[in-house]
Amino acid sequence: MNDVLKVLSAQVTVRPSGRVYFVEGRDSLLQAGLKAGLKLAYGCGNGTCGLCKARVIEGQVVRTMPFDYPLSEAERLQGHTLLCAHSAASGEIVIETLEARGPDEIPEQEIAVRVRAVQPLAGETLLLHLQTPRTSRLRFLAGQSVTLYGGAGGVDAHATYPIASCPCDDRNLHFHVGRDGGDALAEMLHTGAIRSGETLKLWGPTGDFVLAESERPLAFVACDTGFAPVKSLIEHAMAIEATESISLDWLAVRADGHYLANQCRAWAEALDGFRYAPHRAADPGAGAGEVVKAMAGSIALPRHDVYVAGPEAFVEAAGAALAEAGVEPTRLFMAVV
């Protein structure tokens, strides 16, 4: 199994789910699967824990790094291997492994993470970039949140933020942090009390604002920093090619509410079937009604799975308006951010 050379490209079929993904370049079987949006089981990512153990049914794999997890002789004879430590050595491979079916199958984790960067996105919103150790990557689903713990000047603080990045990169985690006088951790970040190179404690993930198993068109509705989990969901939907149609409506109540408008316009310009519409309002509740009215005039809302994220007043008003517009309760997913 290991005395063969890696191929440049390979197709991997996962049983029993039947999902298919491709391994390119130097990626391991695990890395390629995560980039493709699969919810594969894993832990350390460096061959120590054994959580990514899978059985190779057809094809050949090659070891790409040494690993410490002790596979038994019986497991080796049956074709078991570690996805994190192996890559493709034949053009087609079939593996047998289980995938997470939902948030309840993602374990809670506690990780010491390093602040890689704190950068302004707009006047009152910043990007917090955290990096996990190579041996403790965060396993999460797009749309989930984590709680961060940190401190400065003898003051400890914690806050829960949705992850704004895709699970396909489980080491580099992005967050959109708005200035908020009631959030001590946000204030420390905005004032520079917590800087690049410092360490925070992360606990999570939490939340069930994740993509449902569906082939329906997707509609996303965000208000201000509610765009953070929506961005994660959109990037994940693109990675797994979940649908041919994505609609995004983003309401700004704050002056800098459309802090990543250029990213949204780039998606709309580059991708067929991607619709983006920015909106502004002084009140999130009243604005939600106007956003849904505009959506109903542009897309067939009852045909869509609809995901809504933002402040509570916005989410409640948008949910009511969407239900009135014909969106089924089981196809409506909401998160207060």
C-alpha cells in the first residue's frame, strides 16, 4: 500500500454515503475531503489520534507522513489506514468511513489558539484571524459558533462569535467582530489590548445553523455581522456544489454594515446563478420586511431553503415575513447573531 508513488489527481468515492471528491497536488485524503466539503471524522490531523481511520476498499494509497497511531495487524490486512497520513496512489479509490450527519455528531473541543491578525474590515468592524496548532485543528460545520476566552490589563472576558470561514481550512479561523460597548472582548480587540501573537482559549463548536441536506435553491438573508455565518455557509455550499442557484440579501443597519460588499459583488460577477442585493434601513425589524418584499419580487421564495442571520429583531421580523411569503417552516433556518 505504501510502496507506490502518489498520482497527480485521483477520484475518491466514499461509502456508504456515495459522495465523490478529488485529490489534487500534495493534499492528503483527509485534506482533499475537507476542501470538498465532506464532514469526515478526524481529530489531530497529524496521525496521532486515529479518528480519521478509514478502510480502503479499492485502489491504492501512499503514506505522506509518519504517524504514531498503532494500527493493528488485522486492521492493516483489512485495508484500514489514516486519511490524514495518506494520499492517492491510483486514479480511482473507494474508501469506507462514516461522515457526521449533523451538529450533534461534532465533538466539543477546547483549543489554545493564536491571534494571527486583527485587521479592520470597516470603521466599526474588524477581522479576527485565529490559528489553531497543527495538532489541534477545530472540527466544525459551516455556520457554527465558538466561545473565545481572553483578557488584558487584569480583566478577563469571553464572547461567542460565529465562524466566518469555511471548514475546508480548519486551522485558520476568521471572525467578524463589531464594536460593542457591551462586549468586553470586542472592546479589547478594537482598542488593541489584544494583539497579534497573543493566545486565546477557544471552546466549541456550538449551534445548529448549518446547511440542511437538500438540492433546493439556497437563499441567504443577513443583517450587519449576521453576514459572518452566512459567508461560512455560502463558501461551504460552493465547495460541495450544493446547488446551482444562490441568492444573498444583506441589510445594513450600521453605517459600515456592508463591510465585505466587494466580496459579494465578486461572487455575483464570477458565478452563474449567484444573485446579490444590498439593502439599507434604520431599523432592523422594519428593514427585514422590506428585504423579504424585495426577495419575493426577484426569486420564487417557496422553492428555496432560506437561511437568516442577524440581530434578534431582524431575525424575528424576517422569519415572520418569509413565512407569510410562503416559505415552509421546515425550510427556514435562523440564527441570532
